[in-house]
Amino acid sequence: MKYFIVFLSLLILVSCEEENKSEENGKFKEDLSSFNKSMEKVDQTMNVIDDMQNEMDQVDKDMAGGTLSEKEAAKKKEKIKAEYSRELAKSSNMNPARRLPDWAHQLGLTEPVGLRVDRDISQTTSENNPVEGYNSVLLVYLADYDIAMQQAAIIAKKAEIPMSKDYVMAKQMEKEIGEVILLGVAYMNFEIGSDDLPQYTIAITVDENGVLVISANDAYKMQEQLNQ
């Protein structure tokens, strides 16, 4: 009986070791798969950058050859940049996002009502992913300008995110001179360039075309990742 107990104990120990190895192998395969996907995205992004640069170089050649004026070349370059900027955002999007993650809801953020999320460039990262290591989310919504402005105000109020100082100053100047200085709006819980940042930096913005963007980022853990 004594030998049987010893044998049983050894069997359990071996079984536990095998289980641990299996878990480690599983985690390794998961990390490797995530890394490979990241590298594939990097390759796609580099290809897009190369294609854009080739087109830009061709514009320079045409201008040097006299087939394009400097003004025409500048206009064409702006068009190339605009066309490729979306493609770059799409190709570098490691983790497309459709909605706010739970941690973002806990920060007080909510999603706009009646707006369509742009899935190609909306993205998120997670602190649970070893390749990423920090929480972030960027949601881009396409909308009518007035609706976007209304929804941004609602979201900012619920999350208690103030209007940025630059926009506050612009609104004050508009009242003084009676003219529109800036279209759109920006609500932020931080100042750009400041060394004193909250753990989660949050921005809710609307541009002149009515594109609403919600972004939140764990600034502390992102800095830790950059310092590694």
C-alpha cells in the first residue's frame, strides 16, 4: 500500500508537470500567433508606404521634367497623401474595433447614438496581450456635422471631459469678433505636451467634416512599454 501511494504521488506530479508544459506551450503558440499577425500587418504597412513614395517620386520627376508645374505637383502630392492615409491606417490596424471595451465604459465613456463606426481604422489594444501591453481604443464615426457635435457634447458631459483650452479660447474670440474661427470641437482631460498626464488620457473630437473620434489610452502603461 505504501508503494502504491508513492507511485500515485509520482503519477500526480508528472501529470501536473505535463499540464503546466501544455499550458506553457499553449501560451507560447498564442503569443507567437499574435506576433506573426503583427509582423504581417507591418509588412502590409511598409508595402503601402513604398507605393505612396513611388507615386510621390514620380510627381517629383514629372515636375523636374517640366510636365507639371510646382503648384500642380503640390496639389497632386496632397491628393496622393489623402488617398494613402486611409490605406495606411487600415493596413496598420492590428485590432479593428467596433465598440468601446469594458474598461473604457468604466471610465465613463459611452458610444454615440445613430452614428456608424468606421471599422477600417477604428482600433484597440489590450494590456492582456503581451505584444501590446496596454489598453487603448480609437473609435471613428462618420456622421452629419450637427449630429456629431451634439453627440460629442453628450458623451463629454457624461464622462466629465472638459473642452480643451484652445477651443475655449477660440469660442471666446468668436463671441468677441462675431466670426467662426474653428469648426468642430475637442474635449480632453489632458493638455497636449504636458508632463502631468492622468493615467488614462481621453479625447472626444469632431473635425470640420463631422467625423467624430473617441480615443482613450493608458498613458502610464504605454510609457512602460516604450521604456522596455
